[in-house]
Amino acid sequence: MPSARMRLAEKPPAAAKHQEEGAYVGGRGPMALLASLFALVILLLLPAVASASSLEASSSRLAIWPEYDDPRVLVIMEADLTDETELPATASFNIPKGAEIGMACEVDGGGGHACKAYKLEDKGDYQTLSYQVETQKKVFVEYYYEAFPATPGERQFQVDYRPGFPTANLQIEVQEPARSTGFAVEPDFAPGETDSNGLQYFNKQVSSPVVDEVLPVKISYSKPDAEPSVKASTQTDGGSLGGAASSATSRNSLITIAAVIVFGALFFMGYRTFRPQPVGGGSRRGGRGRNANVVRSSPAKQEGGRKSGKDRSSRGAFCIHCGSQIPAQANFCSECGSERDG
């Protein structure tokens, strides 16, 4: 005959059933929570995936204007994107370190420049400027940099152009400064037209330049002064660019904060909804609410059951977890599966 201790160790079918149901609910909760969090992460990453679309240009232009409206060198880069380019996309331009950015824009059909917030990434000998192209198929960047001292005399410098994205055709133009002599551009630049200011241009065509491969442009000339070719315009776009960058930074910060708050709220609600429940947890809470008076109103029965084995055998006991009555010969509660106390 099994001993009393062995009988107490055995679990009746009702208790095992309750444990299996509790384990199933508890196991399903974490999986549902993980699925919800995974869906949220996918939604948050969709804009980043879209913005990573590849960018390709049908034609590009590189303009190098030494001492045009400033004692430094003005460099202009623009490109017409292909019809196959899907927007939004990231435009990247490789520029010298220490350059002063004048504009970084996308250009509409009427020539309007929408300045963009940009970021700079250190690449060692140079840096990369990048921004998101959202609606237009023409991109534009201009910057100034000091290639030589702003003093009269000879100028000899080199512009290293590194294409930031594929282009079918690249046109390079170099403007000869006013009052310069002995002007030369290498390699293989041909003299071109002269503009209304009397400034001559030298041109070169390059088919399908390799991305990130250096195309050197060597320029040399002499100049008796350090004055620019034309008077600088009093209206610049630097202020609008700075405002756009500041505004975009503020928007990005607000979006980040909002995303963190939403993520935290969803995580908290998911945890509260799907957290694992203890075995028989629902029955125990509900049982206490329904049968609390039964337990409290029967102290004599409980005390009698604990004091005397005879009383226990004749009257049974009440479950201390759900308040249900346990038959005299039972070791476990038939309602919640809890082990009999005493």
C-alpha cells in the first residue's frame, strides 16, 4: 500500500490538466509579444529601407570655377537621375575636407532649389556629403574650398573628383579666372565658349566614370591680384540651408522621441496582455473573489480539520487558494489543482 507521503506526491488528473492549460497560455504569451515587437520593428525600419534605394544618373556635370565670386575655388556638382531611380533615395557626393558647403538640394523642373539637411562622413583623405532625395530627379551640391593662398602670383592645384554614384555621362568644365595668364587644364581639356562676363570655359567629356575612382583635374595659371572675377551676390542660400538642416534635425529628434514612447507603450501593453499566468491563476483570483466569504465564515471547520484527523476525515476541508471544498479523502483541490494544506 502506498504511504501517505507517496499519495501526497501524486497529482490527480484535474491538477495536471490545470497545469497544462496554464503552461500553454504562458507559453503562447511570449510568442505573441515577440511577434508584435517584430512587426513594430519592421514598420520602423521601412522608411530606412526605402531611403536606401539605389541612385543612378543619366548625366552629371562638374564645374570648377577658381576665384569666381570668392578668393577660393567654387565647385558645383549636379546630376539628372534616371527614370528608373526610385525615390526616396540617398545622394552621396565626395568632397574635400574643410570645404564650406553652399547648397545641397534637389532641383524641380522650374529650377527651384529645395535645400536638404545633409550629413558628412569622414573618409580619411576626403569626406562624403549625403542627403535624402525625396521628390525630384535632379540633385545639386556646391561648395568652396581653399586650394591656394589668397595672394597674387602663380596658382597650381588639383581637384580630385570621385563620383559618388553611377552616371552614364560626365561633363567637366573649368572656368578661367578674369585677369589670369598662362591658364592650363590637364588632361585633355578643350577650350569652349565665353560667357557674358568675358570668362572662358574649358571642357572634357567622360563616359561612365567609375564610382569612387579619382578623376584628377590639374589647373595652373598666374594672376596679379587676389580679387574674384565677379562681385559676390549679397543673397546667398547658406542661411536657407542652415534653416532647413536645423528644422530637419528637430523633426528627426521629435520623430525619434515619439517612436521611443510608442515602442515603450506597446511593449508595456504587450507584456501586461501576454505575460505568463501562474498555474490556476485565473481560478485562484476568481475563487477568492467568489468564495472569500466561505473561507472566512468557516474558521471552525478549518481549525477543526487541522486539529483533529478525525474531524478532517468526517468533514473534509476548504482550499486555501480558491475556497472550494476538498473532499475528506482528496489530497488536491478539484477546482484549481492546488495541494491540500494540512
